[in-house]
Amino acid sequence: MKVEVGICTKPDIKVDYYDGYAIIHDVMIGVQFHWQRFENQKFRGEIKIIDNPDGTQTAVNVIDVEEYLKSVISSEMSGTSMVELLKAHAIISRSWVIRKIQARKALSNQNTKTDVVLDGDGRHIAWYGAEPHLNFDVCADDHCQRYYGCQRATNPVVAEAVEATKGMVLTYNGDICDCRYHKCCGGKTERYSVCWEDADYPYLTPVTDDFCGQATPDVLRQVLNDYDLETRGYHDWEVTYSPDELRSIIKERSGIDFGTILDLTPVKVGESGRIYELKITGTLRTLTIGKELEIRKWLSHSHLYSSAFTVSRTADGGFRLTGKGWGHGVGLCQIGAAVMAHKGYNYKEILQHYYPGTEI
């Protein structure tokens, strides 16, 4: 099975060919997140260049799914990770991408971005699914799955993990699972509907996870790539804003001037502690916003690590957000799964922990 992966869109894409590889320069990764940067990437397979109506070009890599997975599991986690973690990740990444290939073939609009704005009720609720792409099956960044070129998939353990699980997918009642995952849950995973549309899957429900809090520096150095290792203090974190500073950030990120921020009030909170409706009270405007990603975007210059935070006031009248976890919290916790593998759990046990009731 082939997958078509959108690598980047920009003016005048240049592709160099060397020693059997295609090289694309200045590919942006971590788009709009705190670790956003550019890098040069190498690819196997076919590279297609699509000319877009706005004058930009899109580079698409057409590659076998199993080869694609070697890059995905070593872009999401490090290729030096323990093999049982990589096996588990190969299975969920394979399951996710096959669902997307099938959805595009069926011209499905499943999980599209949805905005609900009810001005009369003072609410702005938005969620962002993995929207179907027009010119390819999946993109190469966090919007879909990280796919940062074959230069990351050089460790023989990566090839071992993909080969050992070749063709395996995770299913529930015979259907391929929508295998969501994130970096660190902070102690408990979350329900699907907290982050996306008001629908749930029996295997994407809150699971208590004592593992991610046990990650040692040695484990993290083994399983995280350089761009993730730069992020510290994500299991338990804190940010502090003055009312005027918070006003400026929210105005920059939302386009709405709330005036001086008077209060942040959680309205709906998931079982993991992730807020998915938050009331912002200002001197000029009051609005309830959601879901979790919208909250994370509006309250930071990039994104908060998660929406699992409590709000308190500082002595000078500012706001302190005390949070836990990194990411949406649904499905597999990558740091927790890494600790499980380090403790001797195999890939089947890891998957059963994070996706209860599923089968391989």
C-alpha cells in the first residue's frame, strides 16, 4: 500500500537528488508550536511537485506505508528507543494512516475542523480534527503524524520494529481504530470528545497512567529527539501573566480585545483535568471558549503545553496557570509508553493499557 504525504507548501520548492535520495531544503516542522524550525530532509520514493492556484508549490512524497512508518516512529520518538515502544508506535501509526488513506478514497469529511460560534450565548467553541487533504493523504507534521525524512530512520531497531509488526493494525469490534496519541498525559489520559466532536470511542477513554511521571533523564534522552528534548518541565508546569499581558496575548491570538482580564473560569473539565470550556471575563467582553486546543492557542504566544491547568491569582493581581501534561491527552501517552517499555512491558501490554478492549 502506498501513502501520499504532503511534505511542505511554499514558493519555488527545490528538490536535489543525491545518492538515491531526494533532498528538500528548509522544510518547516513543529508548525505554530513552541519548537517550530526549519530543516533539510531526505526522502526515498517518488517526489511530486504540485503547482497551486496561489502561486505556491506543494511537495508530495509517494512511498510504501511500511517505509513511511520507519520515519514516523523515529520522528515521533527517537530511533534509539526500546524496540517494544517502537513496535507499539508502529501499530498505532499504521492504523491511523490506513484510516486516513481509506477516508480520502471514500471522499470522507470525517473529523473536519468545526467552528461553533453562538454570540447570543457568549460562546466560541472550535475543534480541529485531522481534516482530509485535497492533494495527498496526510501531511508530514503534528497536524497528522510527524514524518521528517528517512535520515531519522537509520537505527536498525526501527527496521526491526516495523518488520516485526508488518501489516498489524489495532481494531475494535473489527474496525481499524482511530489511534490518537500525545507526548505526556500528566497522570491520566482523556476522553476523545473533550478534544474533538461530541462523539466518543470506547477505546479512547480516560486511563490512569502512573508511568509518565516516572520518566528519568536517562529514559528521556533515549526516547526523545533533539527538538523534543529542548522542552522541559512538561509533566508539571506553570506560567504567570499580568492582566494586561494576558489581554495582549489573547488579543493577538484571537483577534478579540477583552479589555483588562478580570477572571478565567473553567466551565467544563474532563476527567484528566483538561479544560474544554473556559469563560474569559474582561472589562470589554466576556466569552466562553473551547475546546482544549483553542484554549491552549488563545492563552499563549504559541500553545500552552496542555489545557490541564488550574487558575489562581498572584499577589499583584495577575494569573497563575498551574498545569500538567503536554498535548491533548487522548490515547497513548508517548512518555508513559516509553517508561512501560523500559520496565519490561511488551508492545501488546502497552497497547492494552492505553486502548482498552482493542485487538491486534
